[in-house]
Amino acid sequence: MSEEFKIEIVNPEKSFLVKEDVSEVVVPAFEGEMGILKDHISIISFLKPGIIKVSSKSGDENYYVEDGIVEFKNNNLSILTSSIYNLSDMDKSVQQDLLKKAKEEAGKLDINDQTKYLVDQKIEVLKTLN
Amino acid sequence: MASLDDLKKRIASVKSTQKITKAMKMVAAAKLRKAQESAEKGRPYSEKMNNVILNLSSGISDKENAPKLLAGTGQDKVHLCVVMTSDRGLCGGFNSNIIKKAKSYFSKILDENKELKIITVGSKGNDQLKRIYGDKIIENISFKESKNANYFDADKVGKIIIEKFEAGEFDVCTIFYNKFKNVITQIPQAQQIIPLNDEGNENSSDESYEFEPDEDEILSNLLPKNISTQIFKAMLENSASEQGSRMSAMDNATRNAGEMVDKLTIEYNRSRQAAITKELIEIISGAESL
């Protein structure tokens, strides 16, 4: 029996990625990285900035996300996100841009703890990319 | 009767107007295809979002402590209406239809002695509403610079709305936009986004989900995003509707101009013929009198 399931990543503009033959996905869930295999229990969670790793027969793919929601049900994984980038064709300048924006945000005084946490996370991830 | 010269000028001017409307129709048709495509591509996101929220809210046991964005403030006094129109005219009844729908809603609210606040998105709506409801408009947002509807703009509007909600400035929020059905039919819509109306859409499964972190936290994170998503959906539908409406309006205008040119040409030929006949009669009767 195959150990594959379906993944669908959508952003507001379009379906970003649809794949039927995924064997494992690692998502940066809010409370830590989460690996999803076939027949995972139904789950809803949301994402913090980080890397989504999609493993399939055709090789691994990495995506950088800033936020989003994951829903897993009946071996269908849906990821809703408003900002996603494919790492293999992500420009250095785009990364720099995002990093700059994140740093600006972190410098603001009137942000609450949660956003602070998310922004710090973002900066950290972006730094490791460079 | 107008002189030959006048008629000639009028024919020329109608023809050049026709050229413009024809060009606008072509442009609208091209843009329509794009707008329609992106409206269709955007649908899965908002549908999925809706599904997740439905699943979540059915999982919430303690309805009273549910986030306010979902359950509302418990009051129904101040209504915020977000009227979404286009930034450009010459698109038939597109803007007026939204405004008409909004106005009837406004008067209903005012009749019930409730407070009304208006946010207009797009300058055409603002132009039409500020004459009567000028004092009620608290904000006017326009995205003239951005060519296509994009999520970033929608998010901006969403953030403004949430900010105002959290400041306790209103209880109920409704958005007005045109839903794209096909090129000739656009249906003006009023959609309540705060508190969320789960219009009996009870297809959520009984299957229990695991939540990480708990439901409340996910919901309070998700609901603001849902607002932006709904607004983005409205923007996409709107832009497709705008182009569709413009296309059919310009198609009509081109046809009317064609009819007018035909009529004017007949009149022109007739009066030219009349002038020639008159001249001939004059010559003949002049010759006879000799």
C-alpha cells in the first residue's frame, strides 16, 4: 500500500501547489515543527514563519511561509497562507527585503508579545536562509 | 434643417466616439478574462477558510466566551457598512447598483434608529454617497494605483475594520459588492462579516479535530484573516463584475453609435439630394423664363 497523500497549498490569489504523491510534510506549526505522514489524525493548527518541507517521489521541495493555517483531514493536507515563496527560486533581494521589513517591525515599541515572538522567529529563519 | 456641413461634422464626431467605445469594449473584454480567472483562482482559498472556521466554531463548546468577531458584541446599535465600488466610471449600472442596494439598507437602519457608519472603497461610491450621507462616511479608501485587486490591499481594509471593531466603534459590519454571475448579470450583494453569519452551512463533518494550540487561540488568529479574505473575495468579484459591466455597456454604446451614424447618413444624403434637386429646378425654371 502506498504511503502517499495529497497536499494542497493555496494563497489568496491562486492554488499555489497541488500534489498527489507526497510522502511527508514538515510544517512550522505554532508550537513547534510538525511532521505529517499518511493517516495522521485530523488536525487544525496555524503556522509561524518557517520552512515547509514537502517530500515526494520527485524529490524534496522547500517553501518559506510567514503565516498560515494547516488542516489535515482524510489524507488531504490543506495549507492556507497569504505569503509563500519557493526557496529554490527565491531571490536574495526578496529575502533581504523581507528581513528588512521584519527588522523594522521588531523595532517598533508598541507590539505585543505574540507579534514580537513571531517577528523574532521570522528574522531568525530569514537569517538562516542567507 | 441642419446644413450639410453640420451633418458631416456630427457624423464624424459620432464615428470617433464609436471608435473610443469600441476600443474600451476590447480592453474591458481582455481585462475581464483576467479578472474572471483570478476570481476563480481565489475561490478555493476563501472556501477553505470558511470550511476551517465552520469546523472550528462547531467545535467550540463555550459559546459565550467565543471571540467577539465570531459571536458579535451582543449589541446591534452601530452598523458599519463597507461599500465597495470601482475607481472608474463608464461601466454601466455597476456602481449605481451597489449604491442602490446600500442606500436601501442605510434607510432601513436609520429608520430603526440605529447609528450608521460608512467606509467607502473606491472613489465612485464615495462621489455618489457623500451628497446624502457625507456626515456618515468615516473613511474613504481608494486603490487607484494598484492595477489588479491584490491581497495586500484587502488586508489593509481588513486591518482598518478590525482596528475599529476592537476600539468598539461598531457592532455589526456589512460589506456591499457586486457578485459576478456572468457578463451581463452582476448581482449586488450585502454580506455580513461581523459577527460571522454561518448561514446554515452545516456541512461540517462530525469528525473531531485535534487542535494545536486550542480552539480559542486558533480562532482568534483566524478570524481577522477571514475578514481580509472575505474582503479580498469581494474585491475580486467586484473587479470581474466591473469589467463585465463595462464591456456590455460599451457594447451597447457602440451599437447605439452605429445606429446613430446610419440615421445621420440617411439624413445627410437626403438633404444633399434635396439641394441638388433644388438647384436643378432653379436652372430649369430660369431657362424656361427666357
